[in-house]
Amino acid sequence: MKNRFTEEQIIRVLKEAEAGMKVTEICREYGISDATYCNWKAKFSGLMVSEAQRLKALEAESGKPAGQA
């Protein structure tokens, strides 16, 4: 399944929440569910854009998503 958001967009969304915007408002604005937001936060929280791109490259190289055994 293709993600309609890039890593850069996801990190921008997470930074809006860190800046004080309510999660429910963010989810409504971007058309995502609370569960999607939580998944993004678990995977991308604290990452910079360059780190997220490196993570994606490593996942592609290994053939499976990070965090899965």
C-alpha cells in the first residue's frame, strides 16, 4: 500500500503537534485517523527529515519495515 504522505510531510505534522496544536485538529486537517497519527509518532518521533530518509533506505535494503522481527 502506497503512503500518500512523504516522510517530510509526516515529520512536519508531528512537529505541529509538538508546537502545541491539538492532535484531533491535526487529524481532521490532514484527513488521518488517530491511529495513523499514533503509528507515525511511534515511528518518526524525534527524527529529522534526513534521518527518516535514511530509515526508509535501510528498510528498502533489508526488505522489511523497521521495528518488525
